[in-house]
Amino acid sequence: MMDRIRLKVLEKLEHKFLILYGFGISDSFLTEDLEEVPLEFALLKTLKGLGFRRVLFLNPQNPLQFLDEESKQLSKHIIWEKRSEVLQSKWISEIQTGPFGNLHFYQRVSGSSLENGEPMGDLHGLRLVDYILQEHSPFRTAVIIDQADVFLTHFEDQRSMASIIGRWLRLPSYNQSQIYFVFASPDLQDLANRIELLPLPELSLFFGNNPQKNLSTHPFLFIEGPELDECYRLLQFARTNLSVEIPEEEFETLAEWIMLENQPLKTWLFRFSQISNFSVTTGKQTGWFQAFHQDSRSIEEKLSELVGLVEIKTRIKELSGWVKEKKKNGRPIDHNFHMIFIGNPGTGKTTIARLMGEILKDIGVLRKGHLVEVKASDLIAEYVGGTAIKTNSVIDKAMGGVLFIDEAYSLSAKDRGGFGQEALETLLIRMENERNNFIVIMAGYPQQMNELLESNPGLSRRFPTENRFYFSDFSEEELWDILKNLFNSKGLQYSAEMETVLKEILHQMVIQKNEHFGNAGEIRNMVEAMERKCLARYHYSNLRGDYYLTYEDIPQEYLSFLNPVREGESIDIFRELDQLKGLVQVKNYIRQLFFRIEFEKLQASNKGIPKPQIKIPHLVFIGNPGTGKTSVARLIARYFHQIGFLRRGQLVEVTAADLIAGYVGQSTEKSMKVIKSSLGGVLFIDEAYSLIRGSNKEHYGQEVIDLLVKAMDKYEGQWCIILAGYPEEMFQFLHSNPGLKSRFEDPIFFEDLSPEQLAEVISELAERDGLTITDEVMTLILEELERRKKVHGKAFGNAREAKKIYELMKNRLVERVISSKQRYENWNVFLPEDVLFNVPDATSYDSEIFYNIPRKIKLI
């Protein structure tokens, strides 16, 4: 018998109909006598071994065929009994022309024997099989319909065929006969497409109304590559029949490697026909096997050599010891082994999943222990019914091993149209019904995986708390160990100076990481990029000897962690500060921050530390409009970027309206997009107190505030938040959340600019445009500034207001000069009339009403 058929049939003995498919249908099989046979002979031997006395074959070439003498003899009396009825009635029929030509049921002389290949019509053969199946007999009968789609599609009388075969599904329970339909479909999707076109409703029912979700209770047998028994025979066949030298002591290892590859036997027979010797050593050199099969280290060695993962290793050893102890004492192993791996990318989830398969195989829980790795999208189709088929096809491949579903939380995504839920339901049913045949490991980000578990009670039951493994991000020291190990494995060396540079890059990568940071995966990408540049440098420079890494081997992407500002882009922060009017407190704070950073850098350098450990501060700017808050925020973003504190240095400027949505829960999603866009830079929230003011904002705004507080902790060192607004309102806002005030520096006050400072702003603008302001006009400007400040109070726009006044002055000058018929000698000099805004036709410019007009309304 062949286990790849026997084990599947044993699971389905209660079914009348069985449907065979998979790449193994067209494969060869090896018997105990080392004979290479096709599927029909493999089925015959297997079914005979399982107690079937009669095995009948139907195919497009032979309406009825026997492959063994016993089946033929046990059926002969039925055939001759029915044949004699035909002869006594003097009825000789010519079968209608069909795909097999004109066939006759010929009258023969008495005593003639039934021979294989006797001309027989499709319907006659099927009726004889029907007589055999309906007979009250102690003999179990199996009917094999090979090339079932061709046989059923081209049957000469499809109506009679559907009626006869349909009756077989309703045979009484004491009749233990089975009918096997063999399809050359590689997967369940192709099988469903073929069966949908067949004129046999009983087969189509297995795909109707989505019962394929529960494939374990339906009659599908996925035939794949050889199991361990045939793999041993394959090695014996190669040694005996193909004269391939194979060490006897390595049979067990090699047979297991071959089984885990799950490739057709024909592939291996061809490979062995091309070689003269085969061993563990040569097997590794052929490229025929996956890398983890070639690793000769023990499971304990593989675990101990992994960097970090201390808690995970402890739990795995505990699980292994527990199962081994139960087996030693003869206790049943009925534990649920389905698991959840929660952690960010690159934290070792896939590596541990692969090891988990090997461990569970080693302790006898799994038959193969191989890993089938997919994403949630690999389980989902885009049409009704297709998802269950696709999911079951993936599960079929994982039988005997581990199905690892990365980003599993995507199965509950709303934009999946319900197909993700269909995949989950399909998966859960088979996990329950076939829990001893394979295990499922779902993996993903912490927050999303927790939400997935909460969204589906069935998941929580099948993935109990003790089966959930949490993978922490690697520490900076652990990432350095991973980096060193990868360099060593690739034969790359580096100097002490280069080590300092690499550690600095790693340090910056860690403090600037976000939720998408790849951990070990990011380190692997970096090493591979450096290896590529290093080897190319050696090749084109004709260098010889050991590979030593240099500064030029570091890709620009990683150099940016050292010095993100290119040559010529550095800023003189004090010069730009001095160009801003007033702002004494602001300038003092930034000077103190600058000096503190420079001192820490000097101190770190003396201690041999790559970079000072200074936290990026979150700031509060208090002041009226136009006092320079946004300008200073932009300057701080650039400065922090220049000194390497912020990776990108961009300023993302928003108001409460950019963070709040109209429905519960949407504000979190909207705000999260803004937060992620500001990582590596500065998030500037103007009039932040608007989050808790106005209709409907109290609840939704609080949702945003809570998110900001969490994000400040989660992305510490990766960004800077600056809150800005009026003093009194900002004080109330900071006290709206207990955790908010403690996370910000003391407020920085932006005082209003004096009329004289504002007049300087106007004077600089005029000088920029080549225009002249006389002393008389400057006096009028100062009066206008005083008057506007008194009218608008705290809403006075300071520098913004000064720019408005200048634009009004310039507009009047332009109108006066252009509309005049004569050329002014001093056309570029402001006159008093350009500043007199309090004339009757311009009073609206000064009124509160004007300044409260919505921005979208155009004044005429």
C-alpha cells in the first residue's frame, strides 16, 4: 500500500463518493516490490489492502475494466446472469454513435468467457456496475471512475448516466461500497470549475451553498507527493535499479528530506537517473532541498543560537518537555496546538514557526512538520464561494505540518467584502475537525491581532491565552549581535573606526524607528546592501584579500542616519533667529537647548559614546496670532533634522479640524494618518484647544487627545509635537488630560510685537520691494498699528497685521502711480494718503465685521 493514498482513504471511509485530485494524480507510485505503477494500480493495491474484494474501473476507453483476477471472478456471475437475460430476449442493440464509435453487444456462443476489452457500450458497462453495486453481497466493492470529467462529459446517454450514478449516493448504510471519481485537477479551485460543468448534480452539491468551508466532512482527497514509506522505497529503487550509491545509515535523513519537499515521485526518479551517488553531503550541493532541511544542527542548537527571544525559547522548551513527558507515561496528547504570534516585523515569528513545525514533528505531534507560509490575501478570492475553495487548497498543502498566516488581521478588514470572514469560518472548521493533522499559526502586529481576537469569539476559543506568543522588538544590543553574525556569515570584516560608525547608524535606527521598522529584517537588508557595494568595489578596483567594509560601502539610505543634512544645507540657527522680531524668551530657550546639545555631544565624545542621549522635547507655544510661532516651529524642525534628532525634518501643520471626524472611531483613524505623516519631523497643532471646544467636539476631541498621549509614548524619539494657541485657552487645554501636561516642556511665551517692531517689519518689506517710507509716513504707520491693536485686542495679528497694512499701502501707491497721467518723479515713495485708512469709504477695513467675514466670501 501507499500511505499517500491509504492515509487519505482511511479518513473518508464513511463516504459513498470520494473525489480525488491533486498533482499526485498523474504521478508514479512505488510498490513494496519496488515496481513503478500508475495511479490506478496504486489504488487497486491500496484498496485491496483496506479490505475491498472487488475493484472495478471505468474510464473513457473502457466502460468496464478489471485489473485483478479476484475482482473479475467475483463479478463474473452477475455479468453472465444479466447477459443471458439479454440473449433470451433475442435483443441485440447497436449503441448510438458517440466518442468511442459504434459498439455492439454481440451474441456469443455458449461457454464463451468474458474478456477485458470486449466491445461494450457506455451504458451497458454502467448498468452492469450498477447491478454489482446493488447486489446483496458480503464483498466490499470500490468503483474507480478515472478521468472522471471526460468520462461523464462524453457519456453517450447522460440522462441515464446521471440517474444511475445518482442512485449510488443513496445506497443503504449496510452497503459499504465506495465510488472514486479521479480528476486531474491540481487544486480545489480547478476541481470546482470542472465539476460545475458536469451533468451530475450529486457532485456539484459538494460545492453548493459553500459547504466546502467544512472540507473535512466532504469527500475530497488531495493526492500529493510521496509519504515516508515511498521515499524509503525510492532510495532502495535508486540503489538497486539505477545503481546510485547511497549510504545505508543516511536513508532515514534523506527519506525525510525527500518527503518534506513534497514533489512528484517522477521528479525524483529523473533526478536519480542523472547521478551516480547520493548522500547528505551531495544532497546539500544539489539545490534540491530547502535550506532548513539541510541544517544538521539539533533543534536545541538552533534555538540557543537565535539572538534574544528569551521568553519564547523558555516557552518552547516547556511545551516540548510537557509533550515528551506525556508520551513517556503513555498519556494521550489531545492538546490544542494552534498558536498566535504577536509582534512587529522581523522579530523572529517566521523562524520560530518553522522551528515549531520541526519540534512538533520531532515529538510526534505532526507527521511532516513542514511550513506553508501565506498572507491573509492568499486565502481570499473576489467572488462568492471562491474564498472557501482557495482557503481549503492552502490547508491541503499544510496537512501534516504548519500553516503560518502572516498579517492574519487582514481577514477581518472591512474592505474585504465579507470574504475574509468566509476564510476565517472555513479555517476554524477545519482547525476543529482536523486538529491532529495540522496546526495554524496566525501572526501580525500587536494591536491589530488583539482586535482580531476580540472581533471573533471562535478565534479566542481556538487560540487560548496559553497559546499566544508575544515577540518583543529586538534591543539595540541584540540588533548589533544580529548585525555581527550576518557580517561573519558573509565573510565581511570591519575596523574599530567602522564599528563606531555602524553602531551610530544602528543607534539612530532604533531611536527613530516606527511601527514598520523591520528589526532583524531591516538589519539583513542593510548587510546585503553593504555586501553588494563592498564586493562590487573589490571587483572593479581589482582588490584582493579579505573583504573589509569601508565608509563608502554604506548606502545613502543608512548614511542619512549619520548626517542627514547634505553639504551646503546646514543652517545657522542663531542668524535666522535674530532675523525674527522680538521673541526674547523664545530665543533664550532655543539658545539654551542648542548649548545643552553641544555640551552633551562634547561630553559623549570624551566618553567614547557615539551620540548624546537627549530626548526630543515636545513644546507648547503660547501667544497671539502673527507672533512667529509657525516660523519658529519650522526652524526647530530643520535644526533637529540637521543635528540628527529627526530623520526627515518636515513640518506638518494642522488644526483641530484636520484631526476630528464626524463619527465615533473615525477621529482615531483620521488622526493616525496625520501622526504617521509627521513621524521623523514636527507636528504643529495650531489652536489645539479647539479639540475640546464647540458642538460635538468634546467627545471626538477627547478621542484625539487620548490618541496623541499614547502616540507620544509609542513614538518617543521619532517626532516632536508643538501645540500652539492663546495663553488662557492653552492653559485649560493642557489640564484637560492628566497625562498631557507632563509630556510637554514648560510653555514658551511669544509676546506681542510692539508698534515699533511691527513698523520695522513694514520697513523691511518696503526695502525688499525697492520702495521708500518717509518719516512722516512712518509716524502714520505707527498710529495705524496702535489703533488696530486697540480695536482687535488679542485677535490682533501682529506681524501678520503689519503685512496686511503694507499690502494695502502698496496697493494704493500702485493705483496712484499707474492711474496718474503724468509720471511722478518719486513714484517709489509712499505718501501720507497711502496710509490714511480711516476715510469714510474704507472704514470697513477697520471694523470687527470685516475681520469676521468668512474667508471664502470674496469682497467686491
